[in-house]
Amino acid sequence: MKKNIAILMGGYSSEFDISIQSGNVVYKHLDKNQYNPYRVHITKESWFYVDDDDQKHPIDKNDFSLTLGNNKITFDAAFNIVHGTPGEDGLLQAYFELIEIPQTACDFYPAALTFNKRDCISTLKPYGIPTATNYFLNKGDRIDSKAILDTVGLPCFVKANKAGSSYGVSKVKTEAELIPAIELAYTEDDEIIIESFLSGTEVSIGVITYKGKDTVLPITEIVSENEFFDYEAKYLGKSQEITPARLTKEQEKKVSDLALRVYQILKMKGFSRSEYIFHNGEPHFIEMNTNPGFSEASILPQQALAAGISLKDLLTNTIEEAIKK
């Protein structure tokens, strides 16, 4: 019998449209011989199933069920491809754990931890994971430009602490640019992280649980046409994404081993994508994405294909691993 799979997409953040695109790719490539896929949109106002005629049908949040005519449909698993809140920060993960429906992303605490860039970095530092030098601000804190720049130097990056797709991120090259960058970051979150500039090759690494084993995928090198790997570079073609990355064997082993270690320290499962910059020859951790972009051109699907894993196989494996656990 086919399993009913809810493909969760949308969310409450600026990444809503990107998540819808990712969800539709999952819907397109999911093995219809094994699964009955249901596109479920998650919005602040309501959760609803969108059928092939674009008609909306409400989801009952009490047990995450769907009624079509006289038929009540329940789900064997939820494929979580919601970027940002509530799909990447632990909220949906906790909900599904409570109602005992498997979902494909990591568990609720690792999701919350990795979504919070500041907490994630603070957790990794005692394990000796190299990161940029950073400075934290909360909305309402006094902004001491001198103290900030004495800590992180120039240029530096100002980021919203809990946001994805490079929303609320600025590269600051002069002291005059610092306050406007902080104000921009506060439009996305009430917490900010300011980081020292790391100069070097940037790479993105997918680590997934594949057939029961934590697996590092081929590495992608990021060459942005812009100042950094921003929204335009990620989604509007303003970058080169070279898979496999142009690394030496030594560099490849060093960053692959580090990415696997980070995946395991943070108790990840399912698929993830993390970013690193080779600064002074050493890979430095930037951030972890637990629900990375999933268009056909996105980095993780590219890496899976380079490893000989089709999108259909990747999706099937992700669902079956979630159900098994």
C-alpha cells in the first residue's frame, strides 16, 4: 500500500516563496509508485492542502489530518521543506513529535540550535571548531561602534541571527556603513551577529543520512559575482557553483572530516548543508542549514547527483530514514 506523505512548504518568514518552489520540486520528483504526495502549505493564517486544481482544503491541526469528501486522510510521514520558521527552528519538529508523525528534518532541539547562528557557534567552539570572531547584539542594546569594530575589524559582516537566504545580511567596509547594516538586520530579527571577515575559498557541503550512514556529498565551491554569497548570488544566477570544488586532496579531506564532525556534534539527521571558508588555509565554519533550498539547481541536489544519487532516490531515502527512526 502506498504511504501518504505530506510535503510541508511555505512558512512564516521571508523565505516563503523559496520554500514553495522547493516543495514543488519535491512533489515533482517523489516516487508516485511508492507514495501519495500531498502539498501542504503552512501559513500564519492557516494550514491547507493544495490539490492539482489549486483548490485549498484545510488541515486539522489536532491530529494533522485532511478530510476530502467523506474520507479522512492521515499521513505516514511529513516531508519538511519549510525554510525558516516554523520548519527550520524546531517548532514543526516538536509538533510532529508530540502527535507521533515522522518528519524528515532533524529533531526539534538541533533544529532550534542550528537556526540560532549565535547559539550554534557557541556550541561548536568548545569542540575546537574554527569560526569567525563575532560580536552579538540584541534589539535595544546600546550600539558601541568602536567596541564592535575593535572586536571584529573591517570589513565585517552584519547578519540577522535567525534568518536564511541571506536576508538581513550586509558586508560592512567602513564605520559609516555599520549602523545602516544593523538597522537592516533588525528588520529580519531582534538578534544580530556581527562577524569578522574571512578571506579565502568558500565551500558548501551537504551531509546526509543515506542508507543508515552519515555521508558527506561532493563539495561545492562558491564563486560569487557579488560582494558575498547573497540572495542574488544564491537565487538569481550571480554566482558560480562548482561541483566538485577545486580543492587539493588535503583540503577536501580536511573540510569533509570537519563537516561530518559538525553534523554529528549537532546531532543532525536527514539532509543538511553547511558553509565553510578556507581562511589562512584552515576551513572555518559559517553556518548550518537543516532545510536547505531544493530546486533542481540548488546546491544539495547538485551534490547528490554528483554522488550518483538521483533526486527520486534522495527523497525516498529521506522519507524511509524518517519512518525507520
